[in-house]
Amino acid sequence: MIYKKTINLFILKNLEWKTKINKIGAQIGQPLTINCGAENIPDEAIQILDSKGRAIEEVLDNNNNEVVITGAEITLTKIGKEHKGLKIRCVAVRPINLKNLGLSEDLDINSVDSVHTDELDLIIDVWIPPKFDDHFSSNHRHYAIPGSKQLLRWTITESNPPVKIWTLNKDGEILIEKEKIKIIQNLNETTKPFFAVLIENVQDEDYGRYTLTAHNGILESQQTQTLVITQPPSQPKVFVDWVSSNGSVSWRIEEQKQNKNQLNVAYFWIVYKQISKRLQQQQQINYFKLR
């Protein structure tokens, strides 16, 4: 006896999701809306889950995140670093009508309509603008004596995506490497990216505002450092102010400031010589730093 069974195979068209990319993001602190909708699929046939199959609103609500769901869209009202790498699974359930697929009536007797499930996996990215090292706050001033060597350095402590492009401006004009100006840069993602300008011999035209723009392909940040002309301290006047009965001595230092950019006295030395009739003179040098 021979039995015969016919299996009809139908190829479904790919579902057209409204979100065309798999990685979606927004700037930190801003809202992010995720559209899990699909063409010709009603919103009620769409489920929004996490990577473990749990309803995404329940997962995010448990983490005290504000979530708004409208149809097939979910909005995070304020995206944070904790959302980076979060996986969203969009699930669409569409009914399969065999007659609409071309099944003949004589074969339709023992056929049963079915459903098909489509899935789209999305990953959340959090965009962070380049953050400069706080060691040099914006508009930081560097004092340089004419003819000296000076290094200006900018360091990025955080950025997502990583920094890709630097642009350096001096007093509003793009600065390029010259004979006595060397530009050093590092965009290695395994270390902190930095950009430096080494001026071998500071001249009058080198003084001014240096503004570095760091761009990560999505967001950018700027930091300005100013190179200011200065002169070494003029010779200060030092004299004994008073001598106490216990032998302690107080000196007064007067600085002659003729230039507002002149550096203050930062260090001084006191040379102490002990004189004895029997012993040779002994000399002691004490080093002090002004606070």
C-alpha cells in the first residue's frame, strides 16, 4: 500500500520594520524613542521585550526609569549610562491566511491558518560628548617667558563614540604645524586620547587663545587654553622687619610689579651661618615655598 501526502511550502515576504538599524542611541540626559512597529502590522500585534523575554516596561520600571509606551513605541524620558548596551527585542505576530497565499480550494479542506513570529533585536547606545580633563578648566592661562619652551596639552577622559577628529584654532584661525610648533596627538582607544602643542621658542605671535575642538562623529566639545606673556620677577627688596627677644628674625619682601602679567615670587632661600670662635663657620641653607 502506498500512502501519499502533499506538503505545500509557501515563502513569506520579509517583514518591513519601521526601524532600519540595529543600534539606536541618544545623547546622555536626553529622551530616546524606540519604534518597534512594522508595516501592515497593527500595534496590538507588537510586543516589546528585553533579551530574556520579559516585558521591557516592567524591567525598566524596576530600575526606577521613567518609561512611556505609545502603541508600538517606547520612550525613555531621560537616557543614562545605565542604558548603554541594553537589548530591546521587538516581536511581531502576523496571521497567515493560506488562501491569500494561493492555496487551491481542494487542498484547503485539511489546512489550518497559522501565525508567524518575526523578531528584531535592537541595542541602545548612549552618546557622550568628549569630556576634557578637569585639570585644565576652560580658559586656563599659561604664563610663558619669551624665548622659552611651552607645552599645551588637552586630554579626553570620556567620550562615546571615541574621539575621531581634532581641530585647533588660535584666535579664531585654524593652526597647523609649523617649523617651531610641533603637534602631538593620540587617538588610541586603549588609552586616554590627548592632543598637545609644543612651542620650541615662544615669540610674540605665539601668545593668544588656543581652542581645541574634539569631535566623536556625533557630538563635539571645546576647551580653550590661553598663552600669556610674562617676565621673570623683578629683583625684590628684602629687609629685616623686626627681631624678637628670643632671637627670631622677620624679613619683609617687597616686589616691584611693573607688569600685571609678571610672576610672583614663589620660592626663597635663607642662608644661616653659625659663627664660633673655636669652630669654623658652618653654613645651613633652608628652602621655603610660598603658599
